[in-house]
Amino acid sequence: MPLVSARFEELDWRETSIGAVSLRRRWDRSLERDVHEIKLDDEFLMSSLFTVAEVELARLGLAASSAAELDVVVGGLGLGYTARAALDEPRVRSLYVVESLGEVIEWHRRGLLPLGAELTSDPRTRLVHGDFFAMLGAGTGFDVEAPRRRFHAVLLDIDHSPTHVLDPSHAWFYEPEGLRRLAEQLEPGGVFALWSDDPPREEFTAALSEVFDTVRAHVVTFDNPYTGGESSNTVYTAVLGHLERQADGDTGAHLV
């Protein structure tokens, strides 16, 4: 049963294939604001209190592209801050947001999250219910209506970091061969950007450098009201030169 109090409300709770996922809203007295949080079992996945790096993922990733118009993929819908920041870029003409949990898409469509109405009403946005990594492994791409379509940028925020993944089946992606699969989905000069909760790792920048021409690790700092100091995340940006497309297969995903 959903939990409700004057300062706390569990908006939804679902059993999924990866565990129990819940959405909750609580009133933070010290900040005098509502905070929305998504949890997986007992682990916090995301909070509307800390969104600076999610916004910077879109800003830094799209700034690295020189294309006049942008077709963009966001891997991981979450609370929607990366997707909304991407839509703020006037060059974006289409945005495909791939989310493995249909429950999260439903929360946005039902207006349970603050950005839901804005994201779902923008005609540039398509919410894709599918597994980002499985779709990539299949080789046909992220647009289920136009297989093998290329994009100008892919912005990814699903795992905690390249070494702290939510599911072991994701680990292959962060190796050079997985990154090559991603590069096959990009236009020449395309950009891959990744959010990470860990400091920059030389091993991962080296893997990126095997595939992409220009690689940077940006440390994004932000105020942490609970510690009274600063916290930080990492945003990796990698820009492709030219790579021929390879492979095909079925994605098993669909638009919703």
C-alpha cells in the first residue's frame, strides 16, 4: 500500500524484473521544498535534489557537436532532467528517450513527476520502452520505426559508473567493443556523453580513446546541502571522427 503522511508520500511502488521500484515525494524542511526520489529496493537511484550533473550531461554533450540540427538519444529517462535540458537546446529536432522501466514512463505520462507534462507534450520527444543495452547489442539502433538510423548525439545516464553497473549484463558496453557498437549508431562527428557518479577513470578514457577521436572527462561540482560542502560527478564526452556502420538484428523495443 502507498505510504502517505504530511511530509512524505509514496506515489507508486512496483515489483519489476530488476527489483522493487518506488517513487516518493517528501517535504524537506531545511530546504523548504518538495524532493522527488526514485528507489530500487533500498538503493536510491535518483533525487530531484541533485540534478546539476544530469543537466550538464545534456549541455556538455550537445555543445560538443557542430551539427546544425541534432537528432538525439537519451539513455535513461529517470526524473527527466537530462531530457528536458536537451530540449532546451534549439538545434534539437528529435529526441528519443530510451527507458527500460515502463513504470517510469507511466509516471511521467500520469504527471506524477514535475517534468512529466513538459516532456510528454513536446512534439520532438519520443519515449521508447526498451533496454538501451539490448537494443544496442541487436545492432539495428534506437529508432524502431527506422532501423539503422544514425544520431548526432547519445547521452547516457543509466548505471552509477562504468565499473558500478545496475546489472552485470551492462558491463560489456563499457569496453572498447561495446563502445564501437555505440559509435555505429552515430553520424560522422557524432557525440557520446556519459554521466558517472565516480571520479574520472583513466581506464575508461583509454577505452573511449580507442574508438573516438576527442575524449574529455569533465568534473561537475555542485552544492550538497546535507554535507554543507561540494559533491561532484563526472561527465565524459567523446566525439567521433568517421566509422562505417556494421551489424543488424532486432531490437525488441517499441514506442509508447
